[in-house]
Amino acid sequence: MRKLIVMMASLAISAVAMAGNIFVYAVNGTAEKKVAGKWVALAKRAELSENDIVRVNKGASLSIIDRGAEKIYATGEVAEKSVSAIIKEQASGSASGQFVSHAVKSLFNGGTDNISHQAAGCTYRGDVVESDIAKAILSKKSEEDLRLNVDNAKSDFGIAFDLVDRTTGEVVNSATVGREVYFRVKNNSAKMLYVNVLDVASDGQLAECLPVDDAQTLSHLLIPSNCVIDLYDYPIALTEPVGTDNLILVASEVPYDLRQVTRYLSMKNLKADSKQQIGVYGKTIAIMK
């Protein structure tokens, strides 16, 4: 299995007072707000106004939650833009519905993301999403597949990824055990998508590559439409067994817990009969000593 080296502290940040309606939902990389002519780094739960001017670095992303409208908006790189302009541009691809209500609750739950999944998470969808995603993954397998692998041409969304060395910035397709890499995710679709990566090791073992926050909002794994995002803060270290691993990027319009998807995939006789739309993109990587 892949060993996560995630800086989990980034998933539990102090809350702010609920004075307004617009707040930072998540930041990957660096996003900033202009304050008195200076650029100040944005973090989860920071309050925003529609007139605020923000910028987002290359490879980074900023997602915004409107507590009043119960909508989420996400953007990739922007040089300098008002919050209102971002909301207007991203309105057609915004997320809304029951999940946003859950996201709002978890964002302002008193200081951390440690909100009860039983109390808040399952009330908005249960685990039907994970079951459907597992079945959808099976429906996108390669015809002559001997172990879990997907046919990229069957993806419902235009997505892809590269593995990038965390030290050198080099894109890699093979690596020695212990090498630290991160995922560079490319979302070429018109939808903002929640992603994770499933690792199928050479011995057939399944492992999830990216962490899930305790509140299961997946805010840090939300990839805006039509952009490339570096998940630099969530690296993995490649571990034994050596051989060829399949890495499968799975993208969904709604957040999902890949741990539960993996549980379903491990069940015998699971039928590939889901109509759930998902994006899939698989590639192999050689792991050597």
C-alpha cells in the first residue's frame, strides 16, 4: 500500500465568526486577497465579500462557499479578480443541494472538521454514492483486464493526471521505493469535480492515495473546471511491493469517500450496473528498489 505523508493539520483549521455569507471553502496551493494594497494569504474559513480582489497562483485553486445561497464555486489560476466576477463566471458549474448544507455545517462546527459522519454526513446521502461509483468503475474496465484497470476512453469527464516528483518537479512514470510524488490533476471538463486516486498494487491490493477530511466534505479534493491543479500538499511515498501499479483517478460531481468505494470493489459478484457518471483515468507506474 502507498504510505501517506499528508500534512493533516491543514485539514483542521480554526473557525471564524459567522458574520457574513461568503467564505473560503478550500485552498490548494496559494490564493491571496488584496488588503490595503498588500496581498494576504487566504485559508479555509476566511470571510470574503463580493468586492474583495483575489488572485490564485498557477497550479493552485480556490473554492468559495456562499452560505446564504448554499452554493460552492471554484476557480483555478487568476491574476487579479473580484469575488463577484468569480461567482458570476463559475455560476453555471457551481455545486448546490443537500451536500452544500452539510458542507456549511462542517465549515462552522466550532473549530475543526471533526463533525460526526453519522450525525451530519449520512443524513445528506448515506453511502449510495460510493456503491454506485464502485459499480461505475467496474463498467469502465478494459475488456481484457486481468486485474482492476480502466479504459480511459470510457470516462464520462475529460480528466487526466501526472505524477510529479515533490523535490525536482519532474513528471515521472517510474520511481524507486521511498520517492515522494504528488498528483497534478487536469480537469478538462466544464464541471468542477471531486477526485481521488485508487492504487492497485502489483499484488492486487487496493489503497486510497489521497486523504479524506473527517467531515467528509472533500473540499481539499475539489478540482475546478478547465484547469490543472497541483495537489502538492498531499504527497505519497511509493512503497513495496515492487512491480507495476495501476493508478486510477476517479472524479465525481459529488464528494465521495474512496475508502468506501474500495470496500465495495473488494466484494465478490459486484455488478457493473451503475448509471452514475464518473470520470476515470488510469495509468501504470513502475516501482523499483
